[in-house]
Amino acid sequence: MATTEVVQSRRIVTEIPGPESRAIQKRRGAAVAQGVGSVLPVYVERAGGGIIEDVDGNALIDFGSGIAVTNVGNADPRVAERAAEQLGRFTHTCFMVNPYESYVEVCEALNRVTPGDHEKRSILLNSGAEAVENAVKIARGATGRQAVVVFDHAYHGRTNLTMGLTAKNMPYKHGFGPFAGEIHRMPMAYAYRWPTGPENCGPEAAAVTIDRITEQIGADNVAALVIEPIQGEGGFIEPAPGFLPALAEFCRAHGIVFVADEVQTGFARTGHMFASEHEGIVPDLITTAKGIAGGLPLAAVTGRAELMDAVHRGGLGGTYGGNPAACAAALAALEVIESEGLVERAREIGALMLARLRTFAERFDVVGDVRGRGAMVAIELVEGDGRPNPEAVARVLKHCHARGLVLLSAGTHGNVIRMLPPLVIGDDLLVEGLNLLEEALAAL
């Protein structure tokens, strides 16, 4: 596995956060807008593999990967070297003014690795939200329709349109409206909480969605159906089996553009290169970001050539989209994923973590559900009657953070603990992190 010189072991030498981090945090309060939050105000000095080192000399186990960004590990040598080499040659020209080969190479790579063997085109952008927004633009431009279908528990970004696509109000949407129109929300195939049981969830949720689209919107008015193949911020919800294939088939039959938002699930994270592949889904458009460039800001929309080429010249782009250093990093990150076998490694991580997490569900009543694929796994914490238990999540995270394990929460009700370790993390750190999580659950 590719790692930096960062020693791959947890080390706690001060309280968390330590005095240096607290000093910087005090400066932050006078300089950074209060609306920008941080899960764990431990200021980072360096990171690599499965470890984050802070300014106080503590070394924390990383179960967050910067929210599924550093799939190949932080500061992977190949990523860093390629980006640095590019920075030494030129930093920016704007591809729309003076183009460069690496942009073309990244698009070629995306066209090759994304699902489906049809002819594809790609555009490069800066962020996941920008990618989703452009996917909707492309779908509307190509179909001449306006309506967009999204789902409960969805998260698609923080721009005005993507806030409208996002389901959760606080903190993403509260006070920021009005939002874009012609957005229609449907029920998610959330097996753990489906009223008639998980075995009925996929077919029933698909039937409800198709009926509502047909009766309330009109299929011929829908430009795009946008869905995360595994929901991220919504709580790592895996759509119940059969749900995605039924929706994809309906979209094909009615000329609706099926958009897979793979911003969080892409680039080997779930044990396939893309999560759509788990059920053989071939999206018309796929949005990517996060893990695409090993930590540098880059995003993309990749899709069927006839859809991507339907937009008039000049209708797509952006000043920084496809920055040359980010393109160099993306090419290196993809090489690492393929040469290091990180798709298979994600499956190994998932097998180890899910097996252990299921023992937690047997031991602790507070663990209501264990779910996920590959290195994208979660536990949902509940009250005795099954109601969401966000207070327990807050206590578990506080316990783990204090002992040097970076964990994140998720879920519409804030009652899910999500785990996104780098795909280069060692089994010893995985086991140690899970030990800390078990200790925190026992402390409840």
C-alpha cells in the first residue's frame, strides 16, 4: 500500500484538542465566519495512510478520509509528485482559453472507467455540487423538459439548485430559500424503516415513485431523475434491492435522464469503481468529485455522448474547471487505485468492518442497523422503540474523538455514525478504531 512517511500508529500525547489546536481555534473565531463548522477542531500538521497528525503531536486514526476524498490516502507520493511537477510548469490557463492535454486525459479516463460501454463525453468542474448542477443543466438542455425528481434523505450540495435537491433542512437549507422550482421529492427505498418490512421495500418504493411521477408530474415533463446509489449525508442508506433497476428501466422507457450522483460513492469506495455497478445500473449521466483527485479539488460529469453534446457551445464550463494541477493529481490517483488493487481492498475493508459491526448490533441494543458496502459503512443508533437516537451518536463521537479516532455522523436525524477509512489503511488500524468504537458504545 502507498503511504507517506507518517508512522501508521495512533499516538495521544495531549488532551484532544491539544493546546496548539486550541490556540489556533481561538484565532479562528476572530477570522473565520461562524457558519463554517468543524467536526473535530484538531488542526492538522500532516497526514498519510490511515493517520492524521495534529499540531500538538497527536496521531489520530482516520475513519473520515476528509468525507471520502482521500481514498488513495493523504499525500500519496504519486499524487503529490504529479501535482507538484505540474505546478512547476504552469498553474492555470483556463481550459476554455488555452487548453491542455491533461484535461483531455482525465476525460478519456472517466469515459473508460465509468459504467457502460456506450460512447461518452465528460466535462471537468470544481465540486460535487457544481457537477450535479451541470448534470441537471445537461438533462434539461438535451430533453427540453424542466422537472427533476429527487428523493427523501438526499444530499446533493450547497448551491441554490442543489440545496433544493437536498432533503435535509438543518444545516444545509435553513434560512437560505427560496430555492429553484420544478423539483419533486419521492420516497427512498430505506429498508430499515420501510413500513411493511425490508423484504417489500424495493418493489413497493419503486411502485410508489413511478405512480407519483406518472400521476403528479407526468413522465413526459421530467428531465432527470437524480439519485445517490448509496446515500451519503442521508445516512449511508443502500436502496433496497430492485429499487434502482426499476427506476432505471422506467427512465429509459420515458426518455428521462437517469443521473447517478457518485460524488461520495465513486472511485473504489464501495468495492466497485462506482456504486451503480452493484446492481448493474448504467447511468445516462454520472457525477463525480471527492475521491477523483486524491485530495485536490476536481469534479466531473460523464455521460452519453448524445446528451453531453446536445448542449450548445459555451453552455458548459467554468474558469477553474479542470485545473491542471488537479488533473495531474487525478491521473495519478486513478493509477494508484488500479495498480494497488484498491477496489478489492475496499471489499476487504468492508468485510472486516461489517463483520465486527454486526457483533456490536448483537451486543448493544442502541445499534439498530448495520449497513454499507466496501469502505463505506455505518451504524444507526436508536432508542428502545426504534426512534432515532442522535444524543447517543453525539456521546459516542465525543468519546472516540477524545481517544484519537476521527468519526463522522450522518442521517436526516443525525443518528448515524458513518465510517469512510482511506482505502490504504492497514488492518491493525481498522481493528484498533473499531475497538475504540466498541468501547464508546459500551460506555453508553
